[in-house]
Amino acid sequence: MKSKSAPSESQKKALNYTLFLLSKRSYTRKQIKDKLALKKFSDKDQEFVFAQLDKWKLLDDFQFAKNYIRSKFSQKPSGRRRLFFELIKKGVDKELIEKAFDEELPQEKEQEGLEEILAKFTSKNKNLPREKFYSRAMGYLLRRGFSYEEVKKAVSDALNLKS
């Protein structure tokens, strides 16, 4: 039977470093792994850290995704597409992201965000000719990550155009 040995000095350092990071803000597993690799901690040290974090339930990518979506959308509304790719870059699994969207950003809420941004854009650009307004509003909202169909309908409605 294999007995558990005490953690090595490097494992303790890796764990302390990780706990320091997590005391400042939330991280995904990938982000923690990248930070540990950057500090040149071995794979064995990283395995030890993740085992401890899992045991203490301190690392949850699903909760990270939910908090990220809620926070980013309340600060500056963006579409699902943009938030999705930001979370992918942070190392969150696609299925977890979709689940987080279902809980945190229903379609109606995303539509409200789109309309809020469009209202602000319209008030700042009300003197533009219709064609220029249409193209600028479309580009602005598409860059914010909203879908083409939703943006086209919202901008057309704002201009009282028939789609």
C-alpha cells in the first residue's frame, strides 16, 4: 500500500503561489497551469496543486464562466460571440460556456443589451445620414459580438426600415 508523503518544498511553493493568485481574483484551470509553467514549476508540482485545489473546491471553470459573463455584460454589454471567444481564450470548455450562457445570459437579456447599446449609439450619431448611420451602427454592434441577424433587425427598426 502506497502511503502519502509530505509535500516537497517546491510543491508547497507552487501551492502557496497559486493560493496567492486566487486570493486576488478568479482563474481558470488553464490560466493557473500557464502561471505555474511560467514560474517553472514541474508537472508533478502542478498535479499536486490541482489535486489540492480540487479537494478544497477552489477552482471551478463553470463558476468562472458564469461570473465572467455576468460581470462583463453588466459593465459593457457584449454579444455571446465575443464573450464566447474571450472565455475560450481563457481555457474554459465549450460545453461549460454554453451552460453558463443558458444560466447567465438568456436571449432576452442579450437583446436588451443590444438595444441599450444601440440607443446610446443613436443618441451620439443622430446627425449622420441614414446610409452612413446604418453601416456604422452595423459595424459597431457586430464588433461587440452580437449576431448579424439581431443587429440587422435592431438597426433597421431604429431607422424604421423594413427588413
